Amino acid sequence: MKTKPGSAAVFQARLIMLIMINIAQLWILAATVDAALGRRYSVLAPLVIASAVCFLITLSIIRWWRPTSRQKTSTGYIRSSVKDQ
């Protein structure tokens, strides 16, 4: 099976972005726990909102950022437009 030359780079870029967002979410979680244990409840709402934004960005990267060479069939399966030779 042949793939497009840049598909590995696109996959690696998506993976690196997901790892960076995951690290940011872990930092937000640590800050949230620290604020809750320190009884600083005024900073909890912005931290929860920031975590939700990170989650939505991650969801969009996983769900919708696909290479343009892939197409969905009528049954919902993904079919590559590159033909085997």
C-alpha cells in the first residue's frame, strides 16, 4: 500500500500537538488540585474552563483534522484515495 509522502509528517505533527496539550492539561490539573487544597476557590473556574478548552482542542484534532486524501464512504468507513498498484 502506497501512502502520500507527507502523511507521516502530518501524523507526527498531530501526535506532538496532542502530547503538548496533554502536558498542559496535566499542569492545569495540578494547579487545580493545589488551588482546591489551598482553599483558593476563585481560581478554580478559570482552570476548569482552560481544561475544557484543551479537551475541545484535543477532540477536534482527533476527530476532524484528517489528511485531505481520505474520504468517507456511504457506510462511514474511511477509504484512502490512493489506489494500490
